[in-house]
Amino acid sequence: MKNEEDIAAAARAEKKAAAAAPTPAPAPPLTKSQAKAAKAKRQKMRKQAAFVDTLKKGSKVFVTRKGTETIGTVVKIHRDDPEEYYVTVRDTSGQERQTLLSYCREAKGAKVLKAERVARVKAAAETGERKAREQEEQDLEMERLANALGDKPLVKDKKKKKKKPQTNGETGAKKKDPVTAVASSETKKGKGAK
């Protein structure tokens, strides 16, 4: 019985302590503009949550950045920011960027194909321009080097060694080519015979 009395006494003490503790003051009512902003934020979060549920890794999205819209592929969806979701998107050039979900919209159908085609053409043009710029810079560097050297040649020519005529080791006379020797002897014979 003593245990039951102790439990009842402890419960009464907790009730007294809870009644004695001050209750927190209720939050002041929101102004109309604050209520409107809070409602808009809740709607935005609901809309983003619905959009995030449709996205998955590899999904195509249009990303609006500085007034231009480009296509990209979702690499990762980040849900760790309670204020706003964001995603990591890889664009057509292969660069990965993190962007807020509010700047993204889902890409579907023929628009995706057209956007990818445009992106490929743009990437090819940029690659061509970059190569042309690199070639131009290389040409300018070569011209600077040539101007710095002045009249000096860029590569020194090596002196060619003259071939020594082959000699017969015993007599020291020049060796004759057998073909030319035969031809010259025939011409000598032919002149005197007729």
C-alpha cells in the first residue's frame, strides 16, 4: 500500500508543479502581409515537394539562368535545406552546377530533342571558336619569338659532309663504276672503228 500512496503523492506533486509553471504567451497574430507571405511560402513548398517527387536522377530539366534557358540532366536532388530544395544539374558541356529548384522546370517531349540539338550545335561552335583562338594565340607567340630573334634562324642548319670519292687501296686511283666504265669503253671503240 505504501507504494500506491507514494505514486499518488508524486502524481499530485507533478500536477502542482505544472500548474505553478507559467504558460507561454500565445504568439501575436500575424499581420495581413505576414499571413499572405506565409501562405505563399507554404504553397511554394508544396509545389516544390510535388515537383521533387516527379524528379529522379537522370531526369531532363530546363534551367533558367540570367534570362536564358538551358537543358540539363539531374545528377542529385538535395532535400537538406528546409527553406528551399535544390538540385545538382549537369549541362550539355558536362559541367555540374547546383541550382534552386525554383529555377528548374521539367523538360518533356519534342522540346527536349530541340533543346539538346541546339545545345550540341552551340557546344560545337564554342569548341571551334576556342580552337581558333588557341591557334591564333600560338601564331602570335611564334611571331613574337621570331621578332625577338631577329635575323637569326630558329634552327641552325647542320653542315653537310662531302662524300670522299672511293679509291682503290693499292693504286690510290679512283674506282670506276663498272657500268659507266663499260659505256665509256664502247664509245671509245666506236669512234675509232668506223
